[in-house]
Amino acid sequence: MIHVRLEPQGRELRLPKACTALKLLRELGLGVNSALVIRDGELLTPDRRLNIGDEIVVRTVTSRG
Amino acid sequence: MKCRKCKALAAVALPSHNTAFCPDCYPVFVRSQVERAIHRHKMIAPGDRVLVAVSGGKDSLALTLLLHELGHDVHGLHVDLDIPGSSTDARAACEGFFAKLGLPFTVVELRREGLAIPLVKSRIKRPICSVCGKLKRHYFNKFALENGFSVLATGHNLDDEVSRLFANTMRWDASYLSDQGPVLPAADGFARKVKPMYRLTEFEIANFSFLRGIDHVIAGCPYSGRASFPVYKSLWSDLEGRMHGAKVQFYENFLRDGRPVFAAWAEHREDPLSPCTVCGYPTSAEVCGVCRIREMVRVESEAPRS
Ligand SMILES: [Zn+2]
Ligand SMILES: [Zn+2]
């Protein structure tokens, strides 16, 4: 399982198999420029591979007024 | 992906610039974009005292850090809106950030002005976001003028600017189109306003804030749900996904070719400003917008509640 947490919504989900950061964003319906993909405090570019056991934070990019 | 500059493993990919950067080189890229904007539009002169309008979000805090690192004399101002579940966190984020950098910081509390946003919202029928924006602009400008700041800087990014420009274009609002831009020169009763981050997207600033460990608030304003800007923002993000560089081109080409035309038109029909008869602030009406809001809140408060 890959464990994914969405910020700021706080929603959690699990993915059964390895994929890329791009694939994850697509699955969440997000564009490559609309969220940060973070693993262990490190930013991942869309081509990076996500592995079973990873804890991923996807933080959508929105500014307040 | 590899960093364009040093070939290390990239942390941030930027399709619109057709490039990628590692965690060390990326902040340098962001700083150079801001430096270039300041230089190209002569935003800040040596010796300027810069007031930075800070909300607690990533954009305004990143702007503070960048201006400070570029050697400018910065002072932060936060307007506490008194919105439950939002304002306390926003204010704390600003206070913590300025304390950490050791930079001067001031808070204006709308509650003390009798204009706490929940109160205003309950008394006035107009959309609260526009009223709130008006109040913030008023107090930022007032503080800048009364305390001798020559420049007021805001954290507006390319997405903010493009969605605002697009909204104004949708309505062909010529008077807004005549003075939208990254620099508004000082005028009678108005401080010089600059937007040094206008060339950076929200995504680019979010990456910078993450890599530089900026502790900002993430949750949005609970009242901003129905603003029209998010619609335009998502439209533009789709467009940018298909046409890299569309945002910056739309905006820069407007500045070069569109704005001068509207500005020339506006010269003929500018309403002259005169001091507000209540508070002395410059306004095109007899009583300024903020005094009218204050009056509406007062009248509504005194009227029997139905
Ligand atoms: Zn590098
Ligand atoms: Zn007034």
C-alpha cells in the first residue's frame, strides 16, 4: 500500500501498487502545477516513482485572500 | 529529472519555463525572478522604506523573506480581521515569522475600528470579500502614509494578477484595465504600491515556501467560498497545462500593449479626488468607502433587529 494524505482537506487514501507522482496526481484529478507531492519532507517531481510503503503528502496549492 | 544548473536530482519541475531545479538552486531561481521584477519596473529605490502587507499565507511571507534577503528595509503590517477559526492562526503565523527574522511588525485590529469582519458581514448586504478587500487596502495604505513608508508591497502572484485581469476583461471594465499592473505610482493620498512576485505562479511560490521552511497558514478564509476568482484560476490552470507560458504571456502582453490604451482613455475621464468629509481620506465621492461601510454598520446596529 501507498499511504496518501491530502492537504489541506485532511482526506486520506491508499493506493494498492507503485506508480509515479504524475499518475497519483492524475488519479486525484490534479494538474502537475496544482499540488506539491511530498515524501519524507522531500519534494517529488512528476516523474518520480512511488513505492509500496511510502507515506505521501499531496498539498494543493491555494492562496488565501 | 535533473536540476538545470547543477544536474543534481530535481525537486521542482517547471513546465512553463521548460526546466527543473534541485532544492538548493530553486530558491535562487525564485529570488532572481523577484529581483528582475523589482529592477525592470523600478519598484523599490535605494533608501525606500518598504511596508509589506502580510496575511499569514505563503505568498506574503515568502515576499517578506525575499525582500529581506535582497537587502530591503522591510516592516510587516497585518490586518486582523477577527474571523473566528481563521484570524487567530493567520496572525500567529505572521507574528512567529517576523519574530524569527527579527523584523519589525505591526497589527491593525479591525475590531478596534468597530469593523470586525463578522460584524460587517452581518450588517451589510454586499459580498463580504469585496468589502474586506476594501478595508484591508484602506488600512494598509493609511498606515504606510502615516508612518512614512515610501512603498507598500503585496504578495500578489501571477495567478492573482491573471485572474483579476481576466475578470476585468470579461466585463471590459476599462477603468480597472487602465491601472492594473505590478506598480501603482504614488498619488495624492496613496502610497506607491508594488507586486514584486507578479511573475511567479502560486505553484512556484508554494514550492519556494516549502523548501525554505516558511510556516504559513494553509486553510483558506471560511468566507471566500463563492468568489469568482477560483473559477478563473482553475480555467487558467487548464489553459496553462495545454499551453505552457500562456499566463505570463497574457499578462505581460497586456502590460505592454493593452494597458497603455486604457490608461490614455482613462486620462480624459478621471473623477477628481477630494478629501473624505468624515476622515479626510482621498475619495472620488464626498464620503470615502470605508466611512460609508462604518456608517452602514452603525445604522444597522442601532436599528431594531427584525
Ligand atoms: Zn541544482
Ligand atoms: Zn472617510
